[in-house]
Amino acid sequence: MIRRDFLRVMAITGSLVLTAAPVPASFAAAGTGVAHSRGSGQAADPQDVALAFDYAAYTTITVSVDGQAMNVRWYKEICYVANPVAAAAQQPGGPGGGSTTIPNTACGYQSMNVFVPESAFGSQQAPIYFAVNNAGWMASYIKAGVTDGTAYDSATSNVGAALKAGYVFADVANRSRGLIGADGTSPGKAPAAVVDAKAAVRYLRLNDATMPGSAERIVVNGTSGGGALSSILGASGNSAEYNPYLAAIGAAGIDAKGQSALRDDVFAVNAYCPITDLGNADIAYEWLYNILGTRDTTGENPSPADAAAIAAQFPAYEKSLGLRNPAGSRLTAANMLDTIRKEVVRSAETYLKADPANTIPPLGGTFEIQSGGPGGPPTTKSYVNDWIDADNATDKVLSVDMAKYLAFVATQAALKTTPAFDAVGVNGNTTSGTETNLFGPSTQKYMNYTEYSWNHNNVAGDGSGIDDTGLTWDEYTSKRSTTVDDQVHLINPMDFVGTSADTAPNWYVRNGTRDRDTSFIISLNLDRALEADKQVKNVDYQLAWNKPHAGNYDVPEAMAWIAGVVRDAGNPLAPGHHG
């Protein structure tokens, strides 16, 4: 991906920002002060003054964690930017696919709820558990993950576990795809979600001296699109490429010239099944599910010519990354299947060793898989184990049949369309829910963001593809006036890991062994890139045994990991201590 210069980014900022809404009056509360990141020595500008945290503006609620009552201070719907983007009152996603009415049109997509357990009331060292909630890269309206009177089990609830550990819990909203602005346009186009998350981090740093918790101990948690957002936020710390976008929304510590006086790097990333590297996700998906004929085996190959053509791009793409496996060998298409197999074996053996009661059914036995949508009763289905031979007595895996394993994964949930992530406009498809509408100008419904989909768009009048522009993908993206390639770059952690960006030092990444929502290759590549980054101190990556596309299913393990990296990092109040 070609990185555009600063003037190019400045030129396109206006296409991603809507009319600024009035700043809520709560920002100007009397007696509040603004403190920059410790040791910055920078004077606050007027926008930063408007973003002062009001320590007294909370409501006390009571919850119980593991049967013990706990008081929690709730700082409600803190708008973390000075120039929030106004949203329409009616947003998509209501019951039955309709719409829903949002009460906070001024800043409901650029706010956060902050919950402080009583053990952290006076703490300047408590970690901040920074939860993003944008599944599928969809816009995330402000939510309250901690509710009065609720009972939490710290063994199963990451919210309860974070409160019990004494962490400040922040539910962070952000713009992204699907958002309808007050003027009818789409202000959530990439990189809006990343920009908003960075702005929220900057708010925490601006007010670090007056808020409970430490902005030097921000742990970002997210699943699916949220896992992807967590990953790019963690990878791209303090990159100046985002400064014009941050300036446009009045983020803390950015002046009118786009100069930054605050940091937006984070301490740790807790990412589940990240839907990331979207510019190459179709390539990885089609290669994985065609190299052993999985689409044909499961009868899910409606566009075989497209699938084959997209998959053919994978070897060159993987080679271009220059990644290595732990033993030092290059990670390529030639050894990718074996690399995945080894990760599956490691996952199964980790599961077996974790508890004597854990077993894997014998060949010919059945996996009993429970599933069920929100609000519906769970259902259990049986799937014959024809792909993994394990010795439960020795906690060892004897063999894995990769062709049958991938078919097993594809049987759990139907494979995605071809293309899997950029299908709108391709072969006349106008109903796909893929991520195509994350890209393009705010005035356009969607824009293809991969070369194959762009060159095969045949929906006349949608403003995307050769048919409407007369330009191939290479011709279109080479023009300085186009922005879609910049958008793809600015949400891809692979473009920032190993660069001068301040990548988070600690990473916990999980992808279920039954997850068909993106290719296993995507998270595996992220892991190998992180392992090669000298800034990164701790990477805990695994395929989570027998888990689907989901997150926060391993709360005790994840929270123990967070506690460990926090302990190892030491006192965040120590002079000059940022890691």
C-alpha cells in the first residue's frame, strides 16, 4: 500500500467529517482542570480546556461480583472530542432489520461511559480496561456495560473480572460503517473508527492527573470488528498520519496545524478474532478454502472462477510480508497449511493439558456443538470427528487431516460469499452486508476497496469500479485525488507493526479453531509480525480450542495475562515510565 503525504491526507479530511455538533455543557463544569500527559509540559489549548474531566460528575451504582456488593462510580457519556459529528436520530439496525432511535445525536458515537470500582476511587495506577464494541466494523453507539443491580461472575464476565481486579472500565463508542449523519451522509467511513478510538485515548491522557486510573496502562479489548479496531489502535500509536483527522474532530492534544502534544499509544491489546487486513482478507480467505477444495467439498462454491482468481494472488501477497515462523523459516504459501496445522495441534494439546476432564472425541466419535442466537434457546448438534486423532491419556495429538478439518469448520457455519469482504457491486451484487460500505467518500454509499472487486464491479452508477470510472484499480489509486487506498492502509495494523509507530508492547490474540468468519491466516500473520517487532515485549497468540467466531470466552486466562503484564511493567507513576 502506497502511503500518501501529509497534504494528501489534509485534502481528504473534509470528506470524512460532518457538521460539528455543540459541545455538551457538562464539559465546562466549574472547577475542573485539564492536565496533559504526565511530563508533557504543554499548555492546554481552548479545545483541551473544553475537554476537562469533571471528577465530581458521577452517579454511584451498586453491583455484585461473585456475590460481593461493590459500589461503582459511573461517569456517564463523556464526549471525548471537542467537535463531535452530529448523527441522525434514526439509525439502521433496529428490530427485524429496521431502524432504531438514538437519544444522543450530538455525541452518541464519540462518547464513553467510564466506571470506577470503589477500589480504584483514589488510584492513579489502576489499569484502564478500554472496551470497544463495533462488531463487523459497524458503528458503535454509546453503551453501558455496567448496570445498576447486576450480578457478575468474574469467571465468565470480563466486565465483572475487570471490576473485581480494580480496573477502571471504559465503554467506548465510535463512528464506523452504517452510521448515518445528521445531513444524510456517511461519516463513519474509514479511518473514522480508528480516529475516534485514538481520540478517546487522548482524552484519557489529557485528564490523566485528574481521572482515576492510569492512561499509561490502557488495555484495549474487542471482538471481531472490535478485535480489528483494537489491533490497529495498538499497532499505530502516535502515527502522524492520523493527525489531520484528529484535528478535524477536536481531539485532545492536536492544534489547528495538526501538531500533536499528546500520545495515543496504548499499553496492551486483548483482541479476539480480529477482522483485519481487509485489503487482503479476500485473498487469504479464498486461498484457505480453495487450496484443499473446501468450497467444493461443502457445496459452497457459487463463483468458482472468482474464487480461483482471488486465491491465485495469495502466494505473492504472503511472500511480500517477509514473515517468519518461530523456528526461523519463511512463512509462505508453501508451508502455510502446515503452519496452521501446527497451531491447531498446539491448541488441542493446550486444551487437553489444562484440565484432566478435558478430552477430544476419538476418530468416529462426535463433537457436541452448542449454538444459538441472542434471545433464542441454545441448540446442540453432533458432528463426526473425522479429522483429529488425539490420545487423551498422554494429552497428545497424533494426527490432523487438514482437508477434513477445514470442511469441519465450514460445516459449522456456511462459508462467506466470494468475495468474502468486498462483495458489493461484484457480479451485480447489491445486497451483500460485506465491509464495502466502510470505504469511499462520506457522500457515497460504498466503494470497492480491493483490486479484484474494483475491476469486477458491474453495477452501473454506483461510482465504483472500471464501469463507472473508466479506470482500473491501479490507474484509479495512482491518482492523487483518490482516497480509498489510504483508507485501507489506515485501518490495517500490518502496515504499522515494525515501523516507527509506537506499537503496544503487550498483545493477547485469540482466534477460535471453528471460526470461519475470516481466514486463520489473518491472525497468524499478525502474530508473526508482532513477534518480529522489537517494540513488542509480550505476544500471547493461540487458536482457541473448539471456539467459534466469538470473544471473552476465556476470562480467567485473559485477566491473568493482563495482571501479569501490568505487574511486569511496574509503577506507571515512575518518572519517564511509559511501558
